[in-house]
Amino acid sequence: MKEPIVIVYALLAEGDPRFRYIGVTKRSVQRRLKEHFAEARQGVDTYKCRWLRKCLRENKAVKAVEISRVPESAWPLWEQFFIATTPGLTNSQAGGIGAVGISEEARAKMSARKKGKSQNLTPEQRKRRGDISRGRVWTAESKAKLSKSRKGQKLSAKHRAKISALQTGRPGNPKAIESMAAANRGKPLPIETRLKVSLAQKGKTLSPEHIANLTAARRKRALRELGES
């Protein structure tokens, strides 16, 4: 059986030759263009929709053009490639997610193709992936969707061990540490949290260095409280 084809398309405005959005569809590109405008008119707050609303205000025509036709199981890689190599886009994601109408067979092929790939990436490939995402500003809508999708998820012991191994010995960002400390400073811990901490610490022998750090932290906190009073 022949594998279905997915269209990779781009949106661009009248008088501007630059591609401003890259997407994929199994339907016609004109239908997808109408759906994009419908989202924009509904007030969806994304970079793409804000750009489309600006085009509407300025009476600029927007057209959808077909870039390529790719096998259904390979569209995520092609979409990510075009997004990564096209500057000035309004895409809020790196691509490869969110397509509608993908068959179970194609999903299985994509899953098999991706398995183990993250572990086999070269340092150059990892850097390239990082550069694509670094500095991207997430919209409030994207953050809410990500938060909702992760709520209730429980990490396996293996996953937790991997995260712990990656973080061990890694120096923290001083600015991020201070920001978290400022956000929590002065907040009393709930009684449940205090009990958990107490139970976790019972029977532990602290090293001289740990004791010295605790003493210095308490002294610093006492001096700060004296200065505030």
C-alpha cells in the first residue's frame, strides 16, 4: 500500500517575498489558509495570528504556497528542517507536532524512526537543536497548553535517575537561583512540607562543610532580618 502524502506549505504576505509561517497539511493549502484566518479573527494570541491580523488591518493579501510533498511518516523531519532553515518565521514551535489526520500506521513509523535518536545525536546535532530553540519566546497560550499536557504525568524511577545524573555537579545559574530565592523568601513552609523534610533528614550525618554552609546561611538571614527591623 502506497504511503499517504503530506504537503509542507508556507504563508507569505503581498509585497513581501519572505515566508512568514511554515506548516503541514493533508488537505488543500487554501483550506488551511482559511483556517489560519479563522483563528486570527477569533482573537487567538500567537505571533502568527497577530501577523495575520496586521495584514488584515493593512489590507495586505496573504497567500499559501506549496513547498514540498513528503511521505506521511517523514513530515515532522521535513517541517523541522524548513523551520530551522527559514529566518523571520512566526512559528512558535520548532515543528514536528500537532498535525491532524495522521494514521496509526504512520504514527508507528514515526515512533520507530525516532526511538533512540536522542541518545545517538552528535555534539554538533545537539548544539544545532539547542540553537533552534534557544531564545524562543513562548506565548501565554503555548505555556498553558504545555502545562495542561504535563499535568498528572508521573516520571518513572529511571527517568528521575537520568535527570538527577544530568543535574549532579552542574553549577546553577546565579540569576535564576536568586530569582527563586527572592520568590520564596519570607514564605512559611506548609506543615506537610515541614514534616516531609524532617523525616527525610532524620538519621543523616552532615559533613563539616554542610554544617558550615548552614551556619553561614543562618547568620546571613539573621543579619538581614536585623537590618530590616
